Amino acid sequence: MAFHHISLLTVVVVFALRSTVEGRSTGALRAACFTLTPQHGQNAPSTPNPGYMIDVSSSFYMPGGHVQVTVTGPNVWRGHLLQARNVNSGAIVGTWDNLGDNQILDCNPGSSVTHTNSMDKNILNVTWVAPDNGAGNIFFVVTIVQEFTIFHVNISSEVVTEVIKTTTMEPTTTTMEPTTTTMEPTTTTMEPTMEPTTTTMEPTTTTMEPTTTTMEPTTTTITTTMEPTTTTMKPTTTTQEPVFDQVDPMFCMNEAGDTMYEPMPGTNCKKYIEIIVAENRSFVRDAAPGTAWDTKICNGNFPFFVRCAVP
């Protein structure tokens, strides 16, 4: 009877493990949306990044526009989780198109791109679609899973700047044609008004000759000309500059809540202090080469994104 109990327990455990692995091989879980960390038991992210990188087709975008995003690396991988995030708030923004052999992971709010199988991959090429009302300045971030125990998180791209649409008014020219006013000549003729008068006086006769008065015609011409008027409006262009937060938080905690991390003063975040809370012990660590410790994501990051609280 004991043998049957052990066999049944073994079948249940194997089935549970197999279901977990298969579920992750067909795409990242929603629980990884905001930490970008695979749910692979007690396995921790591998550092440093061996050379995986994100290329973008443009350093600028307009609301409703598209940016081509390409992920490559020195080694093949089996799984990935790709997002676009706002530089200031860290919110997941935009949608995706031209997915190829990938799928959308609804992170509510925001969407991410993840794999559909565990086949070896050497490139990820998709299109990010900006919201119609824009999303501010953004960057792309990806987690790469080489295998179940080896994965690299928070691999970031350069900042992509939002460009505000501008309205330009073409120069307007108004021309008024010359106006000419001509008055027709007026001729006035006065007919003789006095009839010949004959007066006969005996023995004297007086005869008055008819009198004729003629007025010469008078012609008046008035010409009015208006000069053409041209009005030109200068085009106006407004561009929004990138905006960044003041400084990063003073410290961060791991997911288990048993270890605290804070920047090492005087190192501009090139070093950090790891504090094991339960054991009241601390260690000084170096950030990965070419990075600085970022308390927003509790990991190394490109110095461009780090606003060190204790430089």
C-alpha cells in the first residue's frame, strides 16, 4: 500500500512540474509584466548582460506613428518579454504589430510581446505603434531567457523622443486689381430762346436778329488705382523637449523583501550596498561594467537612465 502512495505522489509532482514548464515555454506569465523577471523558482537573473541589445529604427516618433524594434544577441535564446515604457513614470505604453512568430501579453494596462514556443531564436523583429495622443518620451526594455536557469532582465534601448505635431500656415497673398472709374462726357446745348421780334412803327421799322448761345461740352475723367497688398504669416513650430524625474529613490528591496539595496555614497551609483535585513549584514558591490545601480528597477542600468540620489 505504501508503494502505491509513493507512486501516485511522484506522478502528481512530475505532472505539476511538466505543466509549469510547458506553460512558460509558450509565453511569459502575466505575473512578469511589471518586474520583467521570469517565474523560474529560486533562480536569479544572470549578470552581466553578455551582449544582447535593442535597436530602434528612429530616435523620434509622432503620436500614432510606428517604430521598428529589433533585438539581437551573441547567443540564441528560447524566451523573451519586450515592452515600451514611459521614461518618467515607467508605465507600459503603446501596442504592437507585425508580430511574426510571437504573441501579445495583455499586462492591463499596456501590452507586451512574448514568445509562443521554446525553439531557439536569434532575432526578434516587431513594430511598436504609438497611441494617437502620444506617450511622452519612451524606451524599450526586454528580458531574454537563454534557458530555464539563465536569463537576463531589464536590457534597455536608447530613449525615443516624442515629437509634437506642428501646424504650419502657408503665406497668404491678397492682390486687389486696379479700379478705373470713367465718367462719360456731358454735352449741354441751349437752343435759342428768343423768337425774332418784329416791331413796325409807322414810319419806322425795327428788326432784331435771332441770338444763339452754345456751351462747349465738358468731359471729366476720374481714375482711382489701389496698390496690391501682400500679407505673409511666419510659420510657427513647437517641439517638446524630453523631461526626466528629479532623482531616483534612496533604496529598493528585492521581491522576497529580505534584502535591501542602496547606492554607495561618493560613487555616483557605480557601487551599491547590499543589506541582508534578517542577518543585519551588509556588503559593498560593484555595478556591472558600463552600468550604474538603478533603484527604480533594483538592478544595473545604463547611466543615462540613472538619477543617482547620493552622487
